[in-house]
Amino acid sequence: MENKEYKRSFIVTGLTCINCVRRVEKALKSIEGVKFASVNLATSTGFIISEREITFKEIEEAVKSAGYGVSEEKLEDIEKKRYSQNKKNLIIAWFFTGPLIILMSLHMFSHHKIPYFSFLEAFLGGAVIFYAGKSTLRSAYIALSHKHSNMDVLVSIGAFVSWLTSILEILRFPIMSFGALGAMIMAFHVTGRFIETYIRDRAAKELKDLLKLQAKEVRILEGESEIYVPIKAVKKDSIAVVKPGEKIPIDGIIIEGKSLIDESTITGEPIPVLKKKGDEVIGGAFNLSGPLKIKITQVGEDTYLSKMIKLILEAQGTKVPIQAFADKITNIFVPLVIILSILSATFWYFNFYKLYPYLEKIKNFLPWIILTHNSLSFSVFVFISTLIIACPCALGLATPMALIKATGLAGKKGLLIKNAEAIQTSKELKVILTDKTGTLTEGNPKVVEHNLSEELLKIVASIEKNSHHPLANAISKLTENYLEIEKIEEIAGEGIKGVYKGKEYFIGKPKDDKIYESLLKDGKIIIEVRENNKILGYLAIEDPIREDSYKAIQKLKFLGIKIVMVTGDNYETANFVAKKLGIEEVFARIKPDEKLNIVRKYQGLENKVAFIGDGINDAPALKGADIGIAIGSGTDLAIESADIIIIKGGISKVVDMVILSQKTFSIIKQNLFWAFFYNLIAIPIAMMGFLNPLIAEIAMIFSSINVTLNSLRIKVL
């Protein structure tokens, strides 16, 4: 028996770069029982998979040991606080830096030098660095105290060393003051953080839209009166009243009324659906036309919308394989930059006077180069420039920003990505193995013919009422007067059996398809009924082909993907559907273990294989495929085994997934290219002394913003 896995998401506070993420992940993995740990820099979301239930206290202790914090607050609340704090830091930084820039300009270009300018520079620069930039300094201190480094270490050292030169000048040391430059470095860094926060929020817009759909109150029917109850206090089986034009607050079943329901914000389906008594409704959808009374069936984290948001957050917390490459680079990047900064500063200190004539000529073309007759001053200038230009923030954001946008957009379009690795793998698919019922067909079959007596029909419907198979619902609806059945047993890929009045009844696959040849040729699905292994009759079921299936299969073929039908149904029905849809390869009457063998067969030919299914019998194949895709209306086991869940619709959503994968991976590669290219070009220029630290800081900020804005280009599927 497979061991149970426990999953948990949470918010990590204080993260600034990929090295912070690495440190926290290492701490989380040290918790006993944790099998997998991942932290997303862009959303500050942590995610663990464990062999046992991990308490919040254990997570908190592990993360704190790495120098960071954990919060139980909602993501949107933390983002609001982060945005507010960054805005406050921005205002304070420029409140002091603005006057300092004006004073510095007057001091440099005026005939009358400003008295005590070094003191003003030290005071105003100190206010910016130590007050507005205190969160940056704190992050740098945490990193260094835990014997690792991050981008804040580079900025903090650069800004502090710049400010320190103003103190040294006051103390009459023979060195040029860069105090104002230190203030500007920190001010621009704080500005970059603010802009980055703002754009990150835009990147996560789709997830935020889903969060907004969660209601805060529910109008509950209490006797003859209506009262408003906080969503957290609502109990199952309560009756909610929803009027036309209102949002449906919570999951339930309509017990009175009918109305057009708009579920586009959740499922991506643009056309409103007419729902009436007995139909299920999802919290977050909109009631368009008529008053409804809804019996609440799910509350808290069990609601459809809550599960959906949780799955998106989990996907955003995991990583794609290409990110491992970027992580390896950034792990050694910051220490390497510090070494390069020291080496370049040392080189200039000992060779400054030899190279001075060349610097004078170059300054005619690069006026921002600071020339001084002091080798120590120019060495400090080069040291600061090299530190600042090399901040690896863009590298850290390159992949997670694209994943935030992609997973959020997919969720809005009706695709839930449980495993972010599926985003990278989808573009590499060569074979898609698909079940038939509920995937290529509507999954809403109806009994169109049968030869059973009224009594036998009641027995059959009562047994099928206990089944999770898509066809079972069609059969169970044939009666409203259900009988007491004993020893119910569902046989994956075969059917279901039960005992009534001492007799065992089996409802499922026929023993011999030839008996029903004429019905099967017409695309009917035949369910045979046997009593103590004796055939009593049959039911003929039709399941209409989804409207989007044909076009979707043609598009997938155009993308170079082979489509193979793998179904437990009989050959005639399977071939009838396959011929209509243009599927050339069909496996019929397949058992669950055989489905997995077929997956392995195609994987053995060095293909990336996806499997699409919705039943219990599909679970092994979903788990074994490179990508398991479950239909959202399927069984819990199928959904749990899948990497991607199609909330509503069929195989057309897989086309969306493949195209999304191609676009997302293209954006990730662009992000990583520009992040690496930027550092490859900029670091040598800074080491040669040709780059002003202020320009370096601005370039670093624009590199991070460019990566984030580029990720926002993932828009339409």
C-alpha cells in the first residue's frame, strides 16, 4: 500500500533573492518527514510534501533557523503590507536623496562650495541608507550571519562603503567622498523594489481575481428571515439565498429556483449555463437571472474555489527543471562577484597612475567616469560599481515570474496545474493517450435502450448508484425508488457487483461483444446485466462526442502530437468514435494495468507521453505518464493522480496547455538569456572602471523590471 503524502503551503517573509530561497528550502528539507520542499521567490510561497503531518510550529522553527519568517496571514494581506512598506521606504528615501542631489550639484558646479557639505552628505546619506534601506540592511545581515549571501549583501556593501567615504573625508582621510552616491544607490534600489512589487502584483492578477471571488458573507435562511453570516461561520446543509445579479457565495445544490449561471471566472467557459433544482453550483460564479435557494454542501477549505486556489499556489511553489540551472549559477554568483570586486579594486589601486592617461581619454566619451588623482578613491569607485552591477535579482526572477503568470492564466482558462514541471514538459509531448468516455465524449451519457424488467431495472439502478464511473450516473437515474444492496464491489475496468436478496448481480462489460454487434456498430455502449453469472439483459448507452474534440485533435496533430485512444470500452464503440474524430490508433477493452503498460510502451520509444482520463481505472496511467491530465468532473483518485486538471471541457484544453507551455518556456528562455547577457557584458565594463555605480544600480533595476514585464507577455492561450 502506498504511503500517504501530506501537502502544505505557507508564506515565507523576508525573501529577497534566489540564495534566500535556497537557504529556506534547505532548512525545510531538514524537517523530519519532509520529502520535498520548494519556495517561490516571486510569490514568497513555500510548499512541502511530507510523509507525516507537519505542524506550523515546525515549519516556523525551520524557516527562522535560516533567518527568515513564516506567516499564516492571507497572501493578499501580506502583499498589501509589503506594497505599503515599500511605498513608505520610497517616499523616505527620496525625501532625503532629492535635496542631497541638489546640494551635491551646487557643491560640484558652483564657484562657492557649500560649507560642511561632508557633514550634510553623511547625515542625509545615512538617513537613506540606515532608515529607508533598513530592510535591505537587515536582509544582508541575516544572510551574512547565516554564512551565505544574497543581492542585498551587494547593495548594502556598495551603499555602506560609499557612505563610509564621507565619514573618512570628515576625518581628513585622503579619499574622495561618495556619500551622496551611496544614498542614490539605496534610493534607486528601494525604487526598484517598489516597482518590482507593483509589477509582481500585476503578474499574479489572475490568482488575485480568483481570491476576490471568495465571499466574505453568506445570506442564510433562518426560519422565515434572512441573516448574513460570515463565510467562516457557515455550516454545511444551511440554506443560502442568492438573488439575481449576486455572486454565489459558496458551493451547494439548488433546492429551489432556476437561473442562468455565469461560471466564466472559474471555468473559463464564456456561455452561461441554465441550472435548476438538483444542479450543483460553485462559489464564485454569478447568478444572472433568477432567485435561488442553495443547500450548502462544502465549507472552508473544501470548497471548489479554495481547492482551486490552493492547487495554483502549490504549482507556483514548485519549480521547472530549467530553474535548477539558474539556481546553480546564482548559488556561486554573489561570492564570485565580491571576489571580482576586490580583485578589480586591488588592480586599480596598484596600477592607477600607469593607466591614468588612458582614463582621461576615455572620459571624453564616457563622461560619468569619476576621475581623481587618488588611487584609493578610484579603487573604491570600481569596487562599488562592480558590486552593484552584478546583483543577480533578474536571474532569480526569470523563471518564477513566468510561472506565476502562466499558472494564474491557466487557472482562469479552466486548467489547474498541480505540478509546475508539466509546464516545461507539455511543449515536449509527442504522444497523447486519451480515454474516451468523458474526455472525447461529453461524459453525460444517457440510456437509450434496454430490455430489463421494472424490478430488475430498480436493482441495477440501486447498484450503480454506488459507482463512481461516468456511465453509472446515467443508469442510476432510471429509478427514484432505490433498494438496499449488500456487498457492493467496484471492479476497475470491468464493472460493479452487489448482492440483493441473496443473489449476486454484475453490471458491466459484456462477456461476448458479438451478441450486441448491431448496436455497437452504431456507437452504442453496451452494459450487460448478469445474475449469478447468467446474462439477464443489457442497457444501450449513448455518450455524444464533445463539439470541440474534432478540432482539438486536428490542432494537436498539426503540432506534431500523435493521438491514441485507450479505453476500456468495446472495439466497435471505440472505433466508431475514433473514426469520427480522425484517431488512427485505438486500444479497446483495456484494463487499468494494461493502460499503464501502454504508457510505458510509448515512453520506451523515447517519447514524452501524456495520459488523459477521469476514472478510477485511469489512475495508474495518469501517475505513470510524463504528464497526467484529469478531467475535473472525474473521480478524486484520478484528480489526485494527475499533474493537470481540466476543470471544464475536454481535449481542447490540452491544446491550450501545449500552446501555453510553448509560450511560457519561450519567455523563460528569453528572461534567462537577458539576465545572463546583462551580467556578462556589464561586469567586465564595471571592472575596467567605465561604469558609474549609479548607472550600475539603474541598469540592475531595469534588468529585473525587464524580466518581470517580459513575463507579463504571456497573455492569450
